[in-house]
Amino acid sequence: MMFDTFDLVSALATLAACLVSMALLLAVSQQLWQLRWTATRDKNCKLPMPKGSMGFPFIGETCHWLLQVFAKVFSHEALESYLPKIQQVIQESLRVWSSNPEPINVYRESQRLSFTMAVRVLLGFRVSEDEMKHLFSTFQDFVDNLFSLPIDLPFSGYRRGIRARDTLQKSIEKAIREKPLCTQGKDYSDALDVLMESAKENGTELTMQELKESTIELIFAAFATTASASTSLIMQLLRQPPVLERLRDELRAHGLLHNGCLCPEVELRLDTIVSLKYLDCVIKEVLRLFTPVSGAYRTAMQTFELDGVQIPKGWSVMYSIRDTHDTSSVFKDVETFDPDRFSQERGEDKEGRFHYLPFGGGIRSCLGKQLATLFLRLLAIELASTSRFELATRNFPRVITVPVVHPVDGLKVKFYGLDSNQNEIMAKSEELLGATV
């Protein structure tokens, strides 16, 4: 018994010594890290260095990743060709949501929707429903374990993530090999087509590994942020019934909505969508209040002054999109959801370049912003014209911002399709509105 007690005391003493050593090592490394960055000060500049901590070596104050966007063509013509494909994907998803007798998790289903859009529209893959479900499940497993600690042990998140990545790459390789490599005879060119054609024009050809990596990055770029913005859009339409009704009024005024349905004889074209000014205001306000990504990083190309301190050349500087929107003097009542702030009459976003930047700014702004905006506009049009939906919980969920803006535990919503009876009700409502006017 005494021997066991001695062993326990010895083990505790050893553990305490290890913890003290680690703490000392961490403290010393942090001080050296601070000195390292202090040494980078621009000696030709008399301004002081910024106050605050530089964080821990290599980790810093936050964990972040670099995302390279490979989208090559988002011109007016390309978006026009994407439009019917995106609309079809959205319509199919809304039919599934409406046919479900139980409330759906909007955030999870928005992830599935944005994933399907990326696979079928951006990449042009021809996969069955079962293959799509398998691809989504595998990709979700990959994303969920993307930032696990790199400890390669059985049942660890890192091991699951690696396994999901390998499975995903095999499925993608199969889809690429089955995909027609020639754009002739197709009604539009997807981003993967453009990547391959651009490489050939430059005298090179992408390897299968490069194609697989580019494909995963394209999906990743369109996945989280689009799902976040879609969920925020649906949540605000639930919170603001008058906004939803004004959207329907605008669709009626443009001859797009009749008897509760999109008019089949009217072709939904890009220029028609762009002409829907109130819809544009709604999307802008959603992105102002619920910007999916909080900010981004830039490297200082030369020393500059900011609030009386120097930012030396070579430093990485983070700009906060969310704080910019929240503190900008051009926006009134910043916490209020008010699409009319972007109307031509008020134009709060017209008072400067750097007050409203949901997609970043400058030459490194998001290349896919036009496609993302088109997707959100189409989703809003389909929701306003083909669906009834209501919150399935007592209160709206709390919203968190990491890694992207999304509701805690998702957003539980019950969707109802507009059947013939509901269409008649909406038609009578239109007649009453017309009579009132």
C-alpha cells in the first residue's frame, strides 16, 4: 500500500514538473514571438507599433485558412446559361422540402442544396440521386473533420477526415472520367470545362490530381457561404411577412406571378431578374446583416499608418466585414432589417466604397459574387411564388458566426407546397388587392 502511495506521489510530481516546464516553454516562446514581430518595425517610421498581443507562435489569435477560388467565367452570358440549371435545382429541392411531413433543418438542407448546385451546375457532373447523396454525405464528413487536430489515431477526427477525403476523390475521379470533356453540343460551359480549356490554351493539361483538387475547392467555395446566406434569407422572410408579400407584389407587377405560380409563358431571364429592384434590396440587406464570412486577410505591401500607429510592411492585416457593416455611419438603425435602405430613393450604400462589402473588395473580392447573388435571387423568387413556410419552433434560434454565420441547431421550418386550392386562395387575394387599388 505504501509502495502504491509512493508511486502515486512520484507520478503527480512528474506530471506537475511537466506542466510547469510546458508553461515556461509557452511563456518563453510567446515572448520570443513578440520580439520577432517587434523586430519587423519600420525603422524609417517614427510611429509606435500597435498595442496588444501577437498571440502564440504560428497559431496567432485565430485559426484561419486560405481559400483559392478557381471560377473562371462569371460573365453576363455565363450567368444566363447557368440560370435554368440553378432554377431547376432549387425547384427540385423545394418540392422535396414541401413533401416532407416533418419540419426540415433549413441550414442542413441549404448545405445540401448549395452542394447540389455546385456539383450539377458549376461542375456539370451527371450523377444519380443515390450518388449525389453519397457524395454529399462524404463531403460533409470531410468538412466536419477538416479542422481536427492532426493526430492520426483510429477513430480520431483526423483519420475520419482523411478517409472521407480519399473516398471523395475516388468518387470525383469517376465523375470526371464520365463527364464529356468537349463543350461542343452543350447548352452551357461549366467552370470545370473552362478550367480544362484554359489550361489547354496555355499549352498544358491538368492532371487528374489537379482536377480533383480544383473540383473540391470549387465545391468548398460554393458550399458553406451559399448555405449560410440561403438560411439567413429564409429566416428573414419568416421574420418579416410584409417583406415576403412585397416580393410577391413585385413579381405580380412584372407579370411573373399569377394565381400563386410563376407564369409558365413568361421566360425568366437574367435581365428580368436584375430589374426586380426590391428583390435586389432584400438580398443586399440579408448580406449586410448576415454576411457569411466575417472578414479576410491581406498582406501590407508597404508600411502605412492606421489610427496613429504603424503597420509594417509584410504584416498580415485582417479586415472585418461584419464590424464595418455594424459601425458604418452611412447605415441608419443598423440592427433593423430594412431593405429600403438600399432603394434608389435612400441609397445608403452609395455614400462610399468601403461601407458595404459582403464579398470583400478590390481585385481580390469574391469572384463568385455574381453567381451567389443570382442563386439567392432565384431562391427568393421560388420561395415567394411556390411555397408557404412557417417556423416550427417557438422562437427563432440563436445565430453564431463561426465558421460561417448559421443558426444554432439549424433552423426548423415546415414547408407547404402551393396546391390547387392554395393557388385559388392566392388568386382571390390578388383580385381583392386589385379591387382595393
